[in-house]
Amino acid sequence: MPTPSLSGLVASRRRLGLIALGGLGAACLLLAVIAVGQGAVAIAPGRVAAILAGWLTGNGAALEGRDVLVVLNIRLPRVLLGLLVGAGLAVSGALMQGLFRNPLADPGLVGVSAGAGLAAAATIVLGDRFLAGTLMKLPFAVLPFGAFCGGLVSTLVLYVIATREGRTSVATMLLAGVALGALSGALTGLLSFVSDDRQLRDLTFWSLGSLGGASWTKLSAVAPIILPLLLLMPFLARGLNGLMLGEAEAYHLGIPVQRIKAMAILLVALAVGASVAAAGLIGFVGIVVPHLVRLWVGPDHRLLLPLSALGGAMLLVAADIVARLIVAPAELPIGIVTAALGAPFFLWLLLRRTSLLDV
């Protein structure tokens, strides 16, 4: 039986990736339409599609009835925010795994999300204290900036600690991530202790994660921060593919290693910071989705990054549907749903790849 050539295998893998992109894109659109119709007031997918089509085309006849207010003002911004946050977290996980050259890297597991959450919590509590006695209100746009700074500092500290002589130790990375997460949790607890009732409710939101506070204002503040990450994916793919061989080998291939690393760290901090500011701490999206995509289409980042974006968007929207329906009419925090799905998967991955911790 003839053995398939390497070029044939590459072409076959590329065709599979293109089919997967088209299929996941269509599935993501369908899931978004279904998600807009789910909730305390159920709306049929056909009616949702008609409302959205009327909204996009300006057809006033389709924009009549009570369903329109629910779809356009409440659920549509929520679903769009879920798509953005899910895509941002999944791509951030794929970037960190490419940067550290290990599938166990994830913004939530290594303390980056906790650092972003600490900065966002500090922005809420200290910002309110600073503006106390004035008529000014803390702008929401300040929260993504604060969370970005926290995520950036956490990522840089983690990279410095885990990297020695150009080689990143996965064991050191995970242990440093646990320490950073514990320290961020302690400082967040201190902020909770000194906060008032309203601030305490906001801080509880960060720790559990939710899309319940979605609005067009919040979406307009977060989208310009997460979208650049998604748009710059093609420019990072070749560099990350080269880094899979090692930093020295990538440098000799003509890849600007330091520039790729700096851009990846910056974009991860931006996306995680904005996601935490908008939806709180949502874990495991960044490790589950990229690993499943890697098992499906291989490690080529030209396919891995866009497919991770689509998969992460679908996972978070699906988790939000579960969060809204499982204890209806109440709403379960979405972070609980993703943790319930992701923690067993991470344990399976850890048991399957125990040798990766010995580097």
C-alpha cells in the first residue's frame, strides 16, 4: 500500500482546516441566533432571524412587537459580548501555548486572569474612593485599561520567572502561576474587605463571571480592544510556527523572535484584560478549545488561531445558554459552567501528558 507523501498530508490537512473554518463559522452563526432566542421569554429562531434581518436592512415592519426590545436591547449585545470574550480567551490560550510551547498554558491557570481581575477590582474600589464626593462616575472604559495593565504585569512576571537562558520551564510556569493567582486572590480579598455593599456586589461579579451586565455601551468599549487580537492573528501564525522549533531555530529561520513574543504578550494582556473587565473571571476556555482544535487539525497556527476563535466563541455562548436555562428563572454564573466543563478536561490532559511537567 503506497505511503502518502508529506505534501499530500499537508494539503489534506489544509483542506480539512478550510472545511472546519466554514463549518464552524456556520455553526457559530446558527448558535448565536438560537442563543438570542433563549431565556425567560422564549423566542423562536425564525422570529429572531426576522428581527435581526429587519434591524440590518432597516425594515420597520419586522421591528414591531415586544420581542424586538428583548432581542435588540438585551440579548443581542449579550450574545455578541459572549462571542467576543470567548474568541478572545481561546485565542489568548492558543497564543500562550505557542509562546511557552506547551498545551498546559492558559491565562486562567497561570494567573494572568487573576492579575487582570485584581487590577479591575482595584479600579472599582479605589476609583470610587477617589471620585467620592464628586458628581463624576467611573467610566467603564477605565476598567478594560486597568485590567489590561494587571494582565500585562502578570504575563511579564510569569515569563521572566519561568524563562531561563531562552528555555521556559513548564513546571516553574505552573507553580509561578499558582503563586500569582494566590497573591492576586489575597489582594482581591483585601479589597473586598474594605469595599462597601455596592462594590462588594461588583467584586462578586468578577470572581464568578457573567454576561448578565452586557449592553451596547459595554460592547462598544470592549470590541476595539479584543478585535485587534483577532485581526492580527494571521501575522502571528508564522512566527508561532517557528517558535515550535525553539527560539534559536526560529531566529535562524529569519523570524523576529523578540517582536513576536512582545506582540503576543501585549495582545494576550489586552484580550484577557478586556474580557475580565467585561465578563469577570471565566476559566478553562483558553485551554479546552485550543487543545481540541489542535487534536482536530494539527499544530499549524494558521488554522489553529482562527479555529480557536470560532470554537471559543461557540463554547462561551453555549455555556451562557446553559447558565440561563439550568436554574431558570434564576441565572447561574457562567464561570461555574465553564469550570465544570473545563476542570475534568484539564485533569484528563494532565494525566495524558504528565511528561510535559518534567521539562
